Amino acid sequence: MTTLTDRMTGALESYAAWQGPLFEDLHRHPELSMLEERTRGIVTAQLTGFGYGRGRSPSRPARC
């Protein structure tokens, strides 16, 4: 059985796997405030990949 520390370390490593490159990419391509077209697309894609979408949350799926 894993300890809480092991589980937390695993979670942090999995977050770092996508957060690090995302952070670096967004900072390599800065955009003017309120004109963040590229950033919006990237964030939307990330959230969609996590199960979020327009007008719904993972715990409350959109109604058909």
C-alpha cells in the first residue's frame, strides 16, 4: 500500500508533466491583455480534455 506522501508525489509529477510545458509555452508567446486568442484556445482545449465544456461541469453533464 502506498503512503499519502507517495500518492501526493505521484499526483505532483503527473501535474508537472502537463503544467510545466504549458507554462513555458504561454510565456514564450505572450499576448496583450483582453486579446488572448491563442491562450484562450489552449486553455479551452486543456479544460475540454479534463471533461469540462461550455455550460457544464464534470459532475453535471450537459443535458441532451
